[in-house]
Amino acid sequence: MNKPAALQLLLIEDELSIAKNIASYMEQKGHIFDYASNGKQGLALALQQYYDLIILDLNLPGMDGLQVCQQIRQQADRHIPLLMLTARDSINDKLAGFTVGTDDYLTKPFSLQELEVRCLALCRRHLLQQQHIITLGPLVLDKQRRIAKRDGQPLALNAMGYNILLRLAEAYPQVVSRSELSQHLWRDEPTESDALRSHIYQLRNVLDKPFAYPLLKTVFGVGFTLEITPQ
């Protein structure tokens, strides 16, 4: 398995013990870290330096995390992936964060391993969303032309199959739940309970059946993901 790429990270967190734990773990994993203990200092660093991702605490003295996030979105010359940390877990707090532009949420207490995984996934998703061509091992998707190839061979996907594959590719390596896929495909329109199963079956026939090993993996009880490296 390839080692994850090192990230240039900014942590904005006023609790020193939490900041030390995060920085120590992330630096051991090879990531490069800057730290700010308050919102104003963090905002200044975010606008002056280049970061792959910002980890931002919600409860900060003076300028809180929501204000910092809002100012970053208004003033930065590019979209910087942003993960917000909070001791609050109410839906209203999360909605407030997403409204001002955070990309993901992690509620305290959390595992440092999960924090790193989320940071890596968020950065990868951001990169993929900026590209017209997604390449994952033998799989290539052209988002402009809406075509997919495996091992250089065009895949005869219908519109629904392509949309499922694109969602899995953009989320890779994360698992996409059945409910998230259904919401992505049909929004709030009612659909038959077996409709997703049927589309997944058709996608497997095109994506995997003619080839040496499967890419589409079912994570039982959760959803689906792409497994790029053959086992």
C-alpha cells in the first residue's frame, strides 16, 4: 500500500494539550504543521501561507471558528479544505458550520487516526473535484465527456451506472453509504427499494465482469467503495 502524501496543515486550536497531541501525531506521520492559538492569528496564517488543509476549532477566544471560516472563504484566493473541530454535536451547530463553508466536521473527543484519515480523504476529494480527469489505477473517468475506461477499454455504462461510478471515484478511498448513493441519484424523489441494487448489479457487469479482478467492493451493512489494488 502506498504511503499517504505529506500534507501542509494549519491547526487553529486554543486548547494547548489538544494541539500538542494533534501536532505530535501528525508530525510522526510525516505531515508538516503550523499552529495558531486564536482565531485572528489563524486567519492571518491561512491568508498568508499555502496549506493543503486547515483544522479549525469552533470555540475560539475573540474570533470564533465560524467567523474564521467565513473570513477565510471571503478573503482567500482559492478554496482551502477545512475541517472543523467541536465539542458540540447538535445539528444546528453543524448546519452553522456548513453554512459558512466548512467541508467536514469532527466532534470531540475523536481518535487521532480518524482525524488523519479524514484530512487525507478531504484533500484527495478536493483535488479530484478540481480535475476533469480522474485516474485511479486502471480506472479513468473523463468528467467533461462523461466517459469511463478500464485498462484503456471504454466502459459501456448507462447514465445511472456512470453517476454511481463517478460518486465512488470522487469519494475514494471512503465508503459511500447506500442512503448517500440513493440521495445522490434520486434526490428526494421516491424510488423502489431494489432500484439501487439493480443498478449496482448492472455496474458490476460492465466494470468488473470482463476483467481479471473486481474494483467495486460491497462493505456489508455500510455501502460501497472502490478497491483499486487487487488482493
